[in-house]
Amino acid sequence: DQQVKQNSPSLSVQEGRISILNCDYTNSMFDYFLWYKKYPAEGPTFLISISSIKDKNEDGRFTVFLNKSAKHLSLHIVPSQPGDSAVYFCAASGQAGTALIFGKGTTLSVSS
Amino acid sequence: DAGVIQSPRHEVTEMGQEVTLRCKPISGHNSLFWYRQTMMRGLELLIYFNNNVPIDDSGMPEDRFSAKMPNASFSTLKIQPSEPRDSAVYFCASTQTGVGKLFFGSGTQLSVL
């Protein structure tokens, strides 16, 4: 059974608008959450993270929100750009430096 | 700085053949991870090492899969014999223990015919 779930396989957004990618998790022991971005024929690259002691973390156009009671996190991209088109993976771990558990990914397409 | 280096980038083989995937982690990183990406299962953890010692291999699909890390700068993932259902992209990642984010290589695209 998947511990990290990304229920939307794909998302299409217009350039300049907000992209919201969602992620749910089941394991209450997870205390560190990350988002990775992946372009075709490349490995995933780290985008942004949040620890369970926070409910929001912001880095430029990217903001991650964490709702621990709902076991839900989301990634907001504002404004979206065509170069943001990629697969976005949500990941979680119970301890820094241990293995990350990934969701299946959401493919974001930003049209100009 | 060089990132995580994987070889080969692409591997095409026939069912029943042995396949060996290679990984060189980032220098100074003491944790190494092997992941597999498929459409059905997304990115799934196969095995990870801390200080060259396997910590969790529960994700290894079956006995046909084995992984080694003979030293801090090299790891292999071997499939013997290979089967068509092993076709996937295999990623290696590394990090320093206590650091949350992993650094991934470019992956090996494996096709078993």
C-alpha cells in the first residue's frame, strides 16, 4: 500500500497562473517532506522541503504547505512558467538521511 | 563538483542475460540509494546503504536482484537472470547521513527484450 500518494497524474496550467500540486501521506511517523522535479532523461532534482515543525516554506515562486492533521501537503508555483513543465514527485521520510518514500508523480504542463 | 554518476545510460539486453548497473556517489556522501521508476509504481526504493553497509533491502523484488557497495565510491546493482518486467529506469542517489535531500544520478534506462 502506498504511503505517499499523488492522486492527480497530470495537471495543465496556463503561463502566469498558479499551479497547485497535491500530496497525501498515511504514515504519521513521517516528519520531513520534499518535492522533486524531473525532466525527461534526467534524474529527479530537489526543489523544496518542509519539516513537520512548520506549516509553510517558501522559496521564490515555490511554496510548500503542510497540514499535519490532514496528512496533506501541497506545492504552489506562482507564477507558472513553461520551463516548469516536468514531473513533480512528492517524497517523505521519518528521519533525515534515511530513504525517501516517493509518490508516483504528477506531470505538470504549463502552456504559453 | 561532479554529481552522482551512473553507467551505462542505456542498456538493452535479452531475457536471461545478466545486467550490471553501476553508480559512483558524490564524494563525501555516506548514504547511497537505488530506486527504480516505472509507470505503474512510480519511484520505488530498492535498497540503501549507510557507510557501505546495506540497511534496508526490503524493496529488492526478488533473489534475481543483488546490490553491493565494496567501497565508499562505488556501488553495483545486478540482475541475474533479467526478465522483460525488469525494464525500467534505475536511479542511484546519495546523501550525507542527517541531510534530508538526496542527489540523484541521470539514471540507467534498462530494456529487457
